[in-house]
Amino acid sequence: KDVITAKDVKLSYGSYEALHGISLNFHEDELTALIGPSGCGKSTFLRCLNRMNDDIENINITGKILFEGQDIYSPKMDLVELRKEVGMVFQQPTPFPFSVYDNIAYGLRIAGIKDKELIDQRVEESLKQAAIWRETKDNLKRNAQAFSGGQQQRICIARALAIRPKVVLLDEPTSALDPISSSEVEETLMDLKRKYTFIMVTHNLQQAGRISDQTAFLMNGNLIEAGKTEEMFIAP
Ligand code: ADP
Ligand code: ADP
């Protein structure tokens, strides 16, 4: 089953065409790696999938992106609803400068959840899912920015998961981390990838080979090749 379908997506920044017509399907509960050299359009394409680049001046996007069959660029699309379903994790861990608890609760409150017990329950559940509960359960009031980089990134993953999205977009989620933190984040994603649809930008070919189900190669704004990771990477 396809959760997101992109059809002939073209994107220009002013007169500069950064994406030349990308068609790609993202399958339910799989992890897709978007890979390719710097500047090839990976982030640009990723940000189309939850309309993160709508506000850029002079941007022009054509083609179609369907989320569960709905055209996300249709005027009827509710952006708040879309972003509840399609969450985002960035390269730099970006917890808000307040407690771990409030980092997670913030998004839940915006999503309209007011019940304290339900919030407590979701905070615990999402921190457990992101494999950061052990390090945070006795420190929920501690400022999230006081944790290590890898811990902060897992807090950000927990924050994204707390809303119970269908899809999580990740833009080079490990490239700002040290190798140990990076492999902890990879393990977290591997444990979760049968429960969520992940779409991850990476420039690390080995990482794509280790953790993705589908790999898509971009170059100069074109999709060069896409397929099952196990068929694309030949074991050494
Ligand atoms: P990647 O993620 O593969 O490194 P990007 O998607 O960030 O590539 O960028 C693709 C191309 O689009 C690059 O040439 C980049 O300079 C350009 N670009 C990205 N964002 C903008 C923007 N806001 N305005 C103009 N050009 C941009
Ligand atoms: P990434 O680490 O994902 O490759 P970049 O460092 O390329 O991101 O870009 C960081 C930010 O700057 C992004 O929001 C991107 O849209 C914007 N940007 C990138 N290239 C350009 C450009 N040529 N002109 C204007 N903005 C750009």
C-alpha cells in the first residue's frame, strides 16, 4: 500500500528549476532513504511532502502529491491536519528550550489534547518508542537542551511521534551526531519502521543500505533510480 504518491513533481525557486519531474511512491510502514550528492534536491523534495517549503518566496511547484489518496496541494487541504499526519525531524536536534515533558506536551496541546492524564500517558509512550525513556524518566522537568546531541535528537523523534503521525520525514537526522549517538538513532528508527512510514534524507550510502527498505537516488533534480534496498545494494 502506498501512503504517499508523488507524480511528476517539478519545483522552481524563481527561474531555477531544482526538481525536474520526480515520481516516487512511499509504501506503508517502510523506511525510504533519499540519497544523492549535496545540492541534488533531496531536502527540497522532502519538504514538498508536508508542504514545508510553501512559504518560500517565488517558489513554484507542479505535479501531484497524494497523501492517502488526497491531493495535498489542493485548496481543500487542511495544513494543520496534514502536519499531524506527516511529522518532521531535522538535521540539527531542535528541542524547544523548555523541559522534556513540555517539549512533547506542547504539540499535543496544539493538537487539542487537554487531559493531563492523557498527555502524561502520551509523553511516556512516545519517549519509550523513541528509546529515550530510560534517560529521561527521572528528569522530565530538565531542560531538553541540557541533554546530549543524540539524546536531544531522540527527544525530537519522540515529539514527532507523540502526535501519532502516519509518516515522519527526517532530514539527515544523524549527520550532526557523533558515531555512537548516530547508531543509537539508527537503531531507534529500525525498531520503529514497521509502525511508521519514514522518509529519510541521507548522504550516507552505508546508512541507507543498513536501515532502509527502499532507496531512491537523486541527481541534479532528477530521480535516477529507485527500488528495494536489498536488490540495489550488492553485499560485499
Ligand atoms: P540537497 O538536500 O540534496 O543538498 P537542496 O534540496 O537543499 O539539496 O537544494 C537543491 C538546490 O536548490 C540547490 O542548488 C540549492 O542551492 C537550491 N535551493 C535550495 N533551497 C533554496 C531556496 N530556498 N532558494 C533558492 N534555491 C534553493
Ligand atoms: P541541507 O543541510 O538540508 O542541505 P542547506 O544548508 O542546503 O540545507 O540549506 C539550509 C536552508 O537554506 C534551507 O532552508 C534551504 O531552503 C535554504 N537554501 C539552500 N540553498 C539556498 C539558496 N541557494 N538560496 C536561498 N536559500 C537556500
